[in-house]
Amino acid sequence: MPTAIARVSCPVCHTEFQTYIEQVLDARVDPGAKNRVLSGAVNVAVCPRCGNGGSLNLPFIYHDPDHEVALLYLPMESGRSEIERQRFAGVLTQQLMNSLAPEERRGYLLQPETFVTMESLVRRALEIEGVTEEEMQRSQDQRELVSRLLEAEPDAWDALIAENESLIDEGFFGLIQYLLQVTGAEPEAASEAGAEDEEAPVSAEAEPFRRLYLHLIEKHPVGQRLVARTAVVRIFADNPSAETLLQALVEATDTETVNMLVQMGAKAMDYRFFQLLLQRVETAETPEEQTRLKALRRQVLDRREVLNKAGQDLAEERLDLLDKLMSSEDPLKMARSHLSEIDEAFMYLLQTQLQEAQKLDDKPLLEALNRVVAVLNRLSEEAMPPEMLFVRRLLAAPDEEQLVEFLRENQPLLQPQLFEFLEALEQETRERGDTGVADRLALARQKAQELAGPMEPAASSLKAPTASRPAADLDEGQRQTPSGLIISRR
Ligand SMILES: [Zn+2]
């Protein structure tokens, strides 16, 4: 999806930082986009130094192909006049259209539903998801409770929680976990968000969330249940086998945990697993235990059947996608706009279809399938960091002469950073036992260094921002958002 970069200044500590902004969000390309829209957290920026943050309040278009809707967010500040705002709407709609293969461009895309407030857009998005009025109210109440807890002193927490006991469920914990991520208190989540250059310390804003979370996990039964679930799931996840799966299932105390384990453990559920389970039932020490284990076995079998059915439906959907890719006028765009569906199930299907076509010696089918493979290779190159892409092409050179030729064409890239990267990769490959590739990497590095000649330790980086373009359509000059963050045009 087209992403852009905005420069943002923090009004609190005056740090200037860059952040990705999203203009086109597509639920099928990026399932996370739906969550960001539903929680109203699109184009949110957090200062890497002080943790101050908030919405940048920028226009975007959200596409949900499954429900055939496009929602356009066009805040009043997005243009000085109605004409300017309409022009902006046109640009975003066009961007969305252009991201789709011709045969998937539909009429509804040209008339997106338009919203001037984030709140009304979120309400509509929730409605599309089939969330009821009561559920929305409940989620609103949960948000308010979190705010009140954060404002209160920690020794008042238990009383507040007791007063609002009916609001505390797994969803409530999910909300706090989500807020932990948004405020950058969770290290993994922070690095995912794209700010790779600096490690974000736990900000002052995030600390109360974390303390509240730890308190609830320790004191509240729902929190304790979640902790217990994590412990049970880890028995299997840390050391997957039929035995650990069985042990985890027997120790699981609620349906949700059992269902999770059945899903995670699909591969470990072989004939031997069911024999072990049956043995456990037969050798139970008390009649009560036997009844419990019988019920567990029933639940495992039922759940597995549900998952198998879902697996068949999935395979049919992927077959449908493969057909579309083979017949599309623009298979690359088709693939890009179905990115989240090009998964393990799809790759497995493609593999089996290729084998089948080879066996039958069906040349036209084989050609069509190989075109899809070529499209997928292009797609994975697009997602690759430039260094990896370079190495991939380097390794594709059939002989030494063409290798040197390729290096000569890319002379400007032959920098110390690249040599270091090649060396690290070579080492890693050698440790994996892939001597052939490691030797070729060593040769490539030697040739590259010869071509580069002696040089100063250069400061320029290989990392060209290929995936990002400057935000061409933002307002001119600087603009302060309601959250206080200042966006400046680069
Ligand atoms: Zn700041």
C-alpha cells in the first residue's frame, strides 16, 4: 500500500522525528489495518523521546473488499476550501483504484462513504463488522474505566475495579494490552511500528499502563486466568510433541485454552496422540477424572472437525485466488491487493498444482503457474530490504564473469556496509552448513572489494527509502494537529 513519511515535531520536548503515514488502508492487504481503523488509531504518532503522542488527523481511505465498502476520512482541516477537500478525496480514491487489478475495480470504490470525524468513521466500521450498539457501549465504558483507573492512585484501583466488575473481561485486558503497544511500552510492538533507528525507552506515558496491567494480572481472576493460559500453552509451544500437547490439554482449565491448543497442535495430533489420549481416559484414577477426560477428548475431536472444515473452505478460497492470478490482466496488482491471502495455504496449493501439472506434462498450465511464481518473486523482492535484494541478484549470476559485470553496474553500492553485510551473511550460511552459497558469497565479497578499491570508511547508507515517498498531498508548510503534534512538509 502506498505509504508516505511525515516529519513531526513534538510540542513538549521539540524533538523532530519521522513517522509513516497511511493514506490507503486495505483490510485484505494488511489485516492489521482493520484493527487500526476499528480502534481509531490510524496515523498516530508517538514522540520517540518523551512518549507524547496522538492522532495526526490526516485523511485516508479504508477499503474492506469482503464487505465491499470504502470509507473515506476527510477531516475539515484536510483542505482550506471544499474544492481542495474534494480534490484530496479524488486523489485518495484514485490511489485506491490504482492499487487494484482492473477486474477488481468496482463502482462502490468511486463513491466512498465520507466522514469528517474519526468517531463517526469508527462507528460505521464497527457497524460493518456487525458489532452491536450494546457492544459498542460496553467497549466505550471499558475505555472510560481505563481512563479513570489511570487518573486514580494505585491504592484506589481495587475499589474502582470492584465497582465495575461487570466490565472486566478478557476484552478489557485486550484493551490494556493494546494501549501498552500504542504507547510503546512493549518493546516488540515498538520496533514493529517502524521506528528502527532508536530503541524507545519506556516512556513516562506508558509506565502507568504497565503498572495497571501488572496489577490486574496479579490480582484479578480474569488476569490470573490469562497468566495460567500462557503457562499451559507454553508447555506445548516450548517443546512441541504429542506428549507435551497432551499434558497441556489435561492441564488446561477452560474451553478457550483447549481450543487454542487444538489449533496450535494440529500437526502433533497424529495417530499416536489419540492413542495416548485414549490411554489417559482408560487409566484415569477416579470416575470423576475419567468423565472429565472423556469430555476433553470429545471437545478436542469436535474442535478438530471445525478446524478441518475451515481448512477446506480456506483451500477453496486459495484455489479461487490462484485462478484469478492466472487469468488476471495485471497479476502483480492482483497479488499485491491480496497480499494477506498469499500465505502458507496458498503456497502449499501452488506447489501441489505445479507438481500435478508436471506429472501430467500439461505445458500451458505449467506456463501459467510459472507466471504466478514469477509474480510472487517480484512481490517478495518488493518487500525485501535493499541489501537482501542486492544479494539475491548477486547470487543469481550464473558465472564469475557475470557476477563481476553485475557488481560493476552497481559500483555505487560497493560500500563498507555492504561488505560487512556480506561477511555476516556468509558466516551465517556457513554455520547452517550451506557451503556452496557461503563460498559464492565469499567470492562476491572479494570481487566487490577489489572493484571498490581502497576507500574511506563511508557514512552513506545502503538503505534507500524505496518503499516510501514524501507526502506530496499534505498541506503546505506546517500544521498543528488537535493532539498538538506539528506536521511539517519535507
Ligand atoms: Zn517529545
